[in-house]
Amino acid sequence: MSGLRLRNDLLTDRRFESTALRRLPIGAVQVLLWGTVLLFGWLLGGPVGVDTIVSTFGSGVVMQIIYSLIKFEPRKIEHQSVFDTVRQFKTDARST
């Protein structure tokens, strides 16, 4: 269990966060990710149609608009490990 804990602590350590990606809107990040997947799929011989391109570039834009409308900033979410979540559930169950 200590190996999982160490891995989780490394993944949630603030020192490993990139400040350059914090400036990119989350919609642009999604377009970059889906665009990369689209490119590799096409290079591997997969079909690419108009609907594939529209969904690749449209989903990030729509997500950014929705996040702006509801004033949601995913970078401000405080993440925790599964172990911390289970521990919190146990604590909450005991207190009720």
C-alpha cells in the first residue's frame, strides 16, 4: 500500500504542475488532445469524415462556453486520493 500512496503523492504534488498549461483554456486543451488522437488515428489508416473533424474541434469550444456560463474552473478543484475519499466516507458514516 505504501507504493500506491507514494505514487499518489507524487501525482498530486504541486511542484509537478506546469504553469504553462494553466494559462491555456480547458477547451483548447481538449481540442489539442482530440486533435492529437485524430491525427494518430488518421496516420494509422482510420477514416476521418466531416463529423469527426466537427466533433474534434467543436467539443472543446462547446465545453469552454458551458464552463464559462456556469463559472466553473476545473483547475481550482482540490484533488484527493481514493484512500482519502474512503477515509472521509468512513468518518462521515461514524458521525451520523
